Amino acid sequence: QVQLVESGGGLVQAGGSLSLSCAASGRTFSSYVMGWFRQAPGKEREFVAAISWGGAPTLYADSVKGRFTISRDNAKNTVYLQMNSLKPEDTAVYYCAASPTWYSGTNSLRGYDYWGQGTQVTVSS
């Protein structure tokens, strides 16, 4: 079992930045691919970014490429999502997730076994 707890969400103006963290406990953090997903009201949960076991490779949704950066610190059992140049359409609940495998489905929800409870990000225009 892996327990995931997100933090760092909040309210920010368009163009601003936020940094999310996801702390993991339980089985060996470094053995998991970590991903970030988000779900806006009335929409399906969607992929944002993923990072492999050692920090590379990484994968991003086109909608966040160049604005968001995913990173991890295996010594601290934590994965991060730095979000810059935020837009109102980035408003959503952000979830981190853990997967044992990096494969063609890494950007798919079904590839992840463990999920956090989510943290709200609101971007005002």
C-alpha cells in the first residue's frame, strides 16, 4: 500500500504560480512512477504530468507543456508540480497518483494503483 497526501493548492490570479507537493508513505516510493491528474467541475479527470522512477523521463499533457514542471525527491518521498503562468482553465482539483509501470498508458488513469485525496487549485481571471 502507498498513501499519498497532496498539499499546496489555493487561490491565485491568472499568470501566477503555485507549487503542489505530494508526500508518499508506505512501500518504497522510488519504485513507483508518479503522476499528476486534475478534475474540473463537470469534467472527467485528466492527465497532467508524470515522472519515472529516477526523475526521467517525464511526460506532460499538451495543455500544460512549457508551463508546468514535475519533479521528485526520492529521499523525501515527495513528488512536486510547479505550475507557472496559470490560466483560469487550470482550475481543478489536482490529484497525485502512483503506478508501478512506465508504459504507453502512463497518461491514462487506469495505469495508476494509488491516489491521493486531491487539493483544490483555483485560478481567478
